[in-house]
Amino acid sequence: MIGVAKTMTRSTVVAPVVWRQARTLTKSLTFPHVGYHYGYWTPGSAGNRKKWTLAIWLNSNYVTLANWRIFSAWQDGTNYAYVYLKDNGAIGIVDTVSPYISSLTAAGVIGATGTWYHLVIRWDSAQASAANRLRCYISGVEKTLTHTYGPGLDQEMCVNGTYVHRTGDMNLSNYGWSGKMAEFCFVDGAALGPERFITDSYHPGIIGVPTWGTLGRYYKFEDNSTAAALYTDSSGNANTTSITNVLTTDQSTNVPT
């Protein structure tokens, strides 16, 4: 495919924003990059592929590796999607279902190793303005996405399809996440901003998701009674998540504050 990079101008939408009250986190999960280390689930039936939200705290220790996977949905070599961190500190989103999506922030939105950042990816393809369909926030601040392809009106992404969804990896790739994750939130059927997850000073907040949707899930990584318990769903859905190479010792007390 040959694409022309374009930066979209967002239409102004005036709406009240109520940020969350502060909350103290206690645990995170370490991803060692090597050894294919992730949680995964495969929906028996599709959720809302036109509207969803991913929100998560990230702490990377990347140095030179490129395209570290944060989250993915995979069916085969033709149908897949992923959110990733480039080695220049940019966040990217790719989806291969036609019309193709390839979107990227500016470099350096994720900075020094060992620092916590809050990421929100907000997808709502029903929005009339193309600039409002796919949005990215880093620690509460919206970042401009440059789109080489897409996003199309009413487009359905692979995410929330009946594909394998993974945290921190994609199809046993060599680009697994390296660092830590905390407060993994996936919302099915709602496109939410960062004010639902963090405080107005960009610290951890009491999660304020009105409804998680059928496939929604919320990982606190707090229970390490077993390795599988680290992926306990606290959304109220009790959605099951399987694990690969996750250990109880991967739990960490290094958390965003």
C-alpha cells in the first residue's frame, strides 16, 4: 500500500470534564520482553468493534528495540491490530482490516525509562469528523495522531473481534513489552477520555467507567495467590484471561503515584 501521511484538525467539542478522585495503587506487573510473557483472551462472539477504550499505566525500560507491543488482537498474518511503542518514544496504532489504519504520535511522548505514563486509546468510528475517530492521550494530554491510512467512517477494527487479544505481545512476536504495566482497563462499547481514569493532576484515580460492556475487563494485578490470579477481572464481568509464562514473582510494588 502507498499512503500519504496527513495530520487531521480536530473539531471543537465543548463538554464538562470531571476528573477522578485520587487513589493509591499497590501493585503492577513486570513484563521481561523475552520468553513470550502475556495475558490473553479470545472472545466467543464479537464485542463492539466500532467503539472501545484502552487505558493503562506504562513504565518502559526500552533502549533501542522498536515497536514494542502494548496490546494486540490477532487472527492471522492478514487480520490483526496492535498498539505499540516505537524506539523514539512515539505511540502507534495499526489495524490491517480494510480500510487500513496506521497512526502515529510525534516522537518522545513516552520518555525516560523508569517513568510512569498513563495511556488512553479512544476509538469511535461513528464520529463524523475523521479526527475524532481515533484519539490518543498521554498522562491526560491529548496527542496529535498523524494518519498514514484511515480511520474510516464506521470502520470495524480487529479489536473486539473473535481474535486472540494479548497484553504486552502479539502472536508470539519478538517485540513483547519490556517494563511494567498497572491498572489495565479495556472498555467495550464506550469511547472514554482520561478523566475517567486519572486525576486532573494526572495521578492514579478511582476508576469511573459507567459500563464496561460485555468484553470489558479491568486488571489491578493485585492478587498473586496464583499466576492466573494476577489477571483477575475487577470490572464485575469476571471475564476469564489465560496466561503464558506469567509468574507470581512478576508482581511488583513499583507503581505510579
